[in-house]
Amino acid sequence: MSTVTGWQHGGPADGVVIGEGVRLDTRPASVASRLLAALLDVLALLVAAIVVDFVLGQVQLPLDEHTGRILSVVSLVAVVLVLPTTVETLSRGRSLGKLIAGVRIVRDDGGPITFRHAFVRALTGVLELWGTLGSVALLVALVHPTGKRIGDVLAGTHAARVRTPAPVRRPVEMPLPLAGWAAHADVVRLPDGLALAVRQFLARADRLHPASRVELGTRLSAELATYVSPPPPPGTHPEAFLAAVLAERRRRETDVELERVRRVEEEARLLRRLPHGVPDPAA
């Protein structure tokens, strides 16, 4: 069985659909969002550095010049390497600035990052961000298709939007000419990946290139026809066939669920009944 990955043939990709038919809503974050998150992170680091410097000044440790230099280097490494790596690892890609800007660092396959990814990003950032004041990272992000900086390319990660409003999923309408056929058709259980691919196709069909729309609709209808008997009336449009099957599938599943709820309520009512001959005070 084939599976749609994004939208092939030039359609817009509002996410990633992996081989199992699972849609990963990992839309790349804009460069502006990443820039805002970076500025907020730098501000947070500066505040932390000021607090640490103030505390060390109050303690007034007796340090010689050599020890002071070592402490300065250690503090610098902690700020530009250890702290960013620790924060991104523990938060699974969400620092304070990214949390406010609605950005998360994820792997290229949409999964959460690990210590390795965070360390490579932070290590690269020593030169890419701190060494060039972020100019190299900004230029690379502007020209990269998904807004990656060099650290993301080396680590295999990207910045994803996580506060995107959830799309409103409207139920598929039953085409009236096919209502009678669908009510008597035998529709076996559809594979989850195929059902998801058909639902996504119908939701985005009007945004696809006309040739891609015809090709993909025809392919999905041929794939779906193996699970439906008898076939639709001759001359049925592929998209109408797909919509009829999904709408009928939803109707039957709803009827089954309503019947299950009714049986559960009936069984609960019988269990609450008192033995025969005992008056029911609620009656």
C-alpha cells in the first residue's frame, strides 16, 4: 500500500506523513520567530551572567590572577556551551526564548532531540552565533529552505512551530447521488494509513495542481476500491467515491458507538435495580 508523504507532485506540505501514515505537524518556524527566540535566550543568559558575577563579587574569594583567568574561561564555557546544551536536552528543544516565541527544536524526522543534538548545536554555535554575533546563522537561515542554521544542518534538526492553531477538521459530506449505494455497500475495515491519506487528500484537493489532483485521486480511489463491494455506479467521480466511503464509514462507526453507549447505560440501570420485592425509594 502506498502512503502519501506530505503532498507530492507540487502540493503544499502542511506537515510530514511518515511511512506508517502518521502525520507529524512539524511546520518549520519562520526566521523572525527564531530570531526573537535567540534574542530572548541571549537576554536570559546575560541576566544569568550578571547574577553570577554579582554573587561572586559579594563572596570576594581570594583569587590570584591565574586562577581568575581560569574561572573566567570556565564561566564562558558554561554560558556558551554547557548551559545551552543542558537546557535544550532537559526541555527537549525548548529554551526560555523558544518557549515564549512558540518554537521547538526537533529532529528532522519530527522526534525530540537528545543530548547529542543539543551538544552539536551548542558547539557549532560557539563560532556561528557567538563568534560572529549571529550574522552567519542569520544568513544561512535566510537562504536555507527550512530556515536551518549550520548547527541544525550538522545535528540533523530544525526549528518547528508549536503554537500553530489546530486546523478545524470538517466531516466529509456524503454525495447525495451515492447515498443509496453507500448504505448497502460492504466496506471492510480500512487500513489507518489509507484512511488518513484519503481524508487529507479530500481536505486539500482544492489546493493541489489540477493534474496532481486527478492523478492522486484516481490512485487513491483504485486503492480504496479493493476494500469496497460492490463497486460504485459506472461514471462515479473518484473524489465522490472517496467522500462517500469515508462518510458512510463515519456514519456506521457513529451508530456502533451509540449502540455501545446505550447497552452500557442499560446494563448499569439493571445493576442498580434492587432485588425483586424490595421497594425502590427512587421510584
